[in-house]
Amino acid sequence: MIRIEHLSKIFQSGAEVAALKDISLHVHAGEIYGIIGMSGAGKSTLLRCISLLEQPTSGSIILDGHDMNTIRGKELQQLRKQIGVIFQGYNLLMQKTIRKNVAFPLELSKMPKADINKRVDELLEIVGLSDKAEFYPSQLSGGQRQRVAIARALANNPKVLLCDEPTSALDPLTTRSILDLLVDINKKLGVTIIVITHELGVVRNICQKVAVIDSGTIVEQGLTADVMGNPQHEITKLLISTAGGR
């Protein structure tokens, strides 16, 4: 589904800063894949490169056999629709209703209005917010706002859903409900999910596989049970100990 090969990202800000160094990952279709690391490890930069919000300095991002770094124009626009992104801060349009927020990417795609309304109704039902369609983001809880963000990210029927710290601002009960929703979406819609997080509990609860990133480098990866049950790298051991053991 997604194959990342030797990906690097260097920022030029006076001196060169290597945010990502020779990253290689293979995420299979239908997986929930976790990428975990401490703050500043390079997690969000990696997500932004996968979604092409940042242009990698070198390396390849291959989606369904297409190298996204070599495609341009309308073909790239169509390919990017296959990737939905859930941002850490929700990124909702505060002056628009929930319905309008979810409809926004469909309006950009020039979908007919009747089809947009039908699709928005489907999405709001999936995330459990059918009764909140005419509310505004300010009237919703943090968990409900995240559900709106999930619905919007699913609008164009993406094959891949990228989640940037999807539960970092939520209480434990709401976190559990959002994780359950992501698992349900994965099972029912067959969407491949990549979760960027610093929370070990998120990885343990929903991710079949995990990669540990530190200082822009993948230091350990594999089945979640194997990596977390027998950590090889010091940063993985630190993440486990910080989270309260195994």
C-alpha cells in the first residue's frame, strides 16, 4: 500500500537541520500502523512528507505502485485524494457548521450538491454525529471535534488515513472512544491507518505494527507485540518505562 524508501528531509535555516534520515517503512493494505517517538523525534515531519504537505529532500513515497515524488499536476491531485489527514489540532473551520466542515473537501472536488449532502449524511452517521450537523465547532467537545475531523478526512473515500496525535488532547474515556472509532473504520471501510503518536497506549491498543523513531531515524520496527514485548533500543525501553512498564 505505502512503501517509504530511504526518505530524508533537510531544512535549511541558517545551518542544515536533518529532520528525517534514511527512513524506510512498508505499510500493507488494511493495517493500522503506529509510528511512535518522543517530542521532536521527527514524527510530524514524516507525516507531512507522506501527505506531501512537505516535499522530501530525497527518497521515495510509493502509494499503490505510484511514486508520489515523480508525479505532477492532475495525476498528483487525484493520488493525494487517496490520503486523508487528521490533524492534531482538528483544523476545523470555526465559522462553518459541522455539515459545512465535512462538505468542504467535496466542494473543492466539484461534487454535485445532492451527492455532497448524501455523502455528508453517511459520514456523520459513521462518526456518530448525525444530530450535530447544524452545530458549530465551538459547541462541541474535543472528542466530537475530532470525530468531525475524522469524517472530513474520509470525505473523498481515501485508501489511507494519516492520524497526527489523534488523542493527545483528550481524556482517557474519550481517547478510548476515538480509538474504537478508528478500529471500526479500519474494519468496515478497509482503510489503511497510520497513527503518529507519543502515547504508548495508543500503539498497544490498536496498532498491529509499530516503528519507533528517534532523532529522525527509525531505530526499531516490527509487530507491536514483538517490539513492545522485547524492546531492543534504549528509546523504546524509555517509552515503555515512562508509560508505566509492560
